[in-house]
Amino acid sequence: MTDSVPLPAPVVANVWQLRVAVGDAVDVGTVVAVLESMKMEIPVEAHVAGTVVDLPAPEGTIVQEGDPVAVIQL
Amino acid sequence: MIVLECENNLMFGATMTIAPNHHALGQHHAVSHPRRTVLERREAAAQRIEPRGRRTMTAEERAVALVDRGTFTWINRQYAAKAGVVTGWGLVDGRPVVVTSQDAAIASGAIGTALADAVQSAQRFALDHGYPIVYLNDSGGARIHDGIKALHGCGGIFNLNVKATRRIPQISVILGPCAGAAAYSPALTDWTIMVRELGQMFLTGPDIVKAATGEDATAEEIGGSGMHAGTSGVAHLAVDDEEAALAAARHLLSFVPSHAGAALPGLPSIDPDPVAEARLSTVVPEKASIVFDMHDVLNGVLDRGPRLELMPGYAPSIVTMLARLDGRPVGVVANQPKARGGILDAKSSVKAARFINFCGRFGVPVLTFVDVPGFLPGTVEESRGVITHGATLLRAYAEADGVAKLTVIVRKAYGGAYIAMGSPSIGADRSWAWPASEVAVMGPGGAVGLLHRRALADADDPAALRDELAAKYREEVASPYVAADAGIVDDVILPEETRARLVGALRVMSPIVSTAS
């Protein structure tokens, strides 16, 4: 398997929307998810280009800072 | 007449004539022979030792390259060079700056008794005359052979670093692996610039880490620029090579006075970027939960032209940037909604506090742009000591007296974060709010839920009632006009009026600016 990298949550938050599905291609800057924290809608942008291979935190779950929101295969 | 062949026609011309009644022939030798010796010795000392590894410049070449061409002058030339450091002074943009440059070619730049003494001598010169000092660091730390004498010397450097804190700007540039004492001195200076993959800072390098704890890690992992400019916050800028590091140090110096109390280096005013200025009134989304890039606001208000964002890779939910307004250097502190919603937390508080503290010490006016959802609560932040660290931000504003502090509330300013972000209550001289801003103990959602719990529970349509109550709260409690009525915010202003208000205030409050050379 080629390298896959986790996309970490920038802050403790509720996963409000997932904007991609497993198997989708993303570029650097593609909004993968929108988190909800401190009454802000916080977009999480892909930091690498690749294919989404996992979305470990479904909508409505809580992620801690640093938890993976998505796993992207390079 | 006696005509002497001069031994060095470079200096004297081809011949030198001396009157016959000039009594001592020996005196001719006293003039000419030492001159030859000086030049021979200088040439011998100038033998270039090819820099090792990724380095491209010798210690002397770095010091010379830092300052304006032809202005470098050695301090304690031979003494310092033999000890492994180049010390001297020169001009940067025409202003005097002292420089020390550790020489990795001599015992890896290890700090022995003589090296420490030479550095302290340069530090005292800078302190006595009120010149900034730039430390070009490339040293393995204390020289083991010198034992306690080396430690005593390192401590002496630290002591003068601290003494200089309130008097002269100090910049550290990390141009090689810097261990122990060579890493601690930068931590006592104002700003630290690292070169990627060349500079490292650590208590000890990989070998001793492995021996001490068993941890296997590379020098880059322990103390590279990624660690320190991104994760630890020990360094404040990361650049690609030595030239860029020296250019960054010069750029930083262009915003600061030579010493505390000196005039700020002024330049002609430059209007903001016209596109950014025209967009200013539409940059901030109406809906308080939608993020935007605070740089779009800053670009529409500040002078176009040179800026220097410090710690851009660390705690990015707050922006700390040296910039100019009306040609005057200013320190900008701004929440960045685009990163983590613009929250304040332990790291962003410490980042901002450090910057404000610097501005306060050197008379650089502090401009604060506020759009903050609050301090991030929860177990993680409490365990990081967010109360203590948040308090350092409050303290920084309150302590920075003697410098103009001007605050613009761009959108939200809630609770403790409102107070901490340069509110008048902790020392802002003037503050203004944009018309759509909200200033309150908490946001409408939370406040309505707390204040009207029973009414909401009993309502037929709780969502509609919640919206209605939230709108009422925005109008009657959180409105900037309430803040202006209370005399806490000076005025409610249009975004496009911001620059004129700030410029007007600075001209009155911060009049001492030297004109550009």
C-alpha cells in the first residue's frame, strides 16, 4: 500500500458535515469536512492531494484536536 | 635627503621621503616593518576554511553579509577569531548594529572562556551605545575542556541577554546545530530565525538523547525548524537558506528603533492596495459563524509594502505582524477566523503576549483587530494551563504602557476573549467597532438559552422563539451602539473609515518617527 496520511482535526469539535466520500480524489485545499466548534463553522482542508481512503469520524461525532478527520492516500 | 624604498607600495605609494635631520633611522623600521607584519598576519588569518555541510558561508562572511556593504568593522579581531567567534559592528540600512557570528570551523563553535568573553564584550558595546545586536549562532554549546569556566561564560552571555531585553532589540539567527547554551541564549532574545535543514536547536543532539533516554530521533526531529517554528514556538521564522535568514534579520530591524526610547524608523506613507481597500466593506461575512481571512481586512487598512509576519506557522488562529501604517512601524495583533475559527487558547495567547510585550518595550504602536469566538474551553486546554497563559495576554496589554494601543472590533468579541484582545479596560487608548460587530459576555445562542430557559421550554415553536430572542439580544445587549453608548467603544465606524481613524490617532499619540535615510 502506498503512503496514506491522516488529516488531523485542528480543534476539538463536532463533525458537522463531511464534504467528501471514501474514494473521492482531493487536492490540497479541498474542503474535506466542516467542523462545528465555538459556534464557528471550521472547514478542514486537505493538506495533501490524493484519494480519501477513510473517514473515521462520521457526522455528529466529536473529534479531539489531532484526531483524524480523514485518511488520504497519496 | 634619504629616500627609502617603501616595503608596501599599496599603502605608501612607491617611495617615501624623509628629511635627513629626522634623527632615528630605527624609526623608519618602526613605521614600515610592523605594517608589513600587520598585512602578512591579516592575510594569514584570512585563510578561508571551506564551510562544512549545508553551510555556504564562513562565520566572517555571514557577519559581513548581514550589514551594509563595506561597513563591517571587527571588535577584538584576533582575540575573538581565535576563540571561534567573529564580533563586530556595521550598518543596516544606515543604522548601527552589533553582530556576533560563531565559527563552526573552530571546535564546532564551542563556547569556551574566551569566546564567551568576546561575545559579552560585543553585548556590552551594544548595550552601552544603544545598538541592536544580531547573534549568528552555529555552536555545539559549552566547551567541555573549559569546565566550569565555560559554564560561567555562557551564564554571563545569558545575563547580558536579559539585561538587554528592555534596552536593545536582540535577534538570533540559527545557522547550524545549536546545542545547550547556544540554544538558550536565543530563547532569551526577542526573535529567533532558523534556516530549514541547516539550523537546529536542542538541549542535546541525537547521540546524547539516545544515551540519556533511549529515544531514537534525528537532529531535525528533535530541534529542526519544523519542530520549533511549527510545534514548540521556540523559533519565530523559518527560511530556506543563509542569505534569506540574514535578509529576514535586516527586514526585522527595519521596523524597530535602535534602542528603547529611540525614534521609530519611518518611511513615506503608502496607501493600501486599492483592490483590498475597495473590498473592505464586504470582506466580513454577515453570519458570525462563517470564517474569512483576516489578511483581507489588514490589506485594506495597512500601508501596502513591507510586512513581516512573525510565527506564521505557530498558533495560526492569531496573527502577529510587523507592518506600517502612514509610514510608521506598527505591531498588528489580529484574530484569524480562517484558522481554527480564530479561537484564543494557551498557545495563541502566549504568541500574542510575547509580540505585544516586544512592541511595548520598543515603542511600536499595537493595532488590534478583533473577531474572536472566545477562549477554547475543555479538558485539553485547561491541562495546558490556558488560565495562566490567557492571563499573560491580559498582562501584556496592561503592561505595554507608553505605547499607543488602538483596537478595532471587526465582528465578534465575546467574554474574556473580548477583554483580552486589547480592550480599553486593560489599556487600549482608543477602540472602535464596525457596525455589524457583537460585543457581549457570550454569543446570542448561549445567552438566550441561559436567560430564557423556561420560556423556551414552554414555547410552541422553540426555534422561532429562540431566533426572535437572539435578534433582540443582538440589538439590545450585544450591539456595538450599546458599547458606544457606554463610552467604552469610541465610535461605531464603517470599515472604510478604519484607516483614517487609526492614522489620525497615531499622528497624535506616536509622533516620534525618524524619516527614512
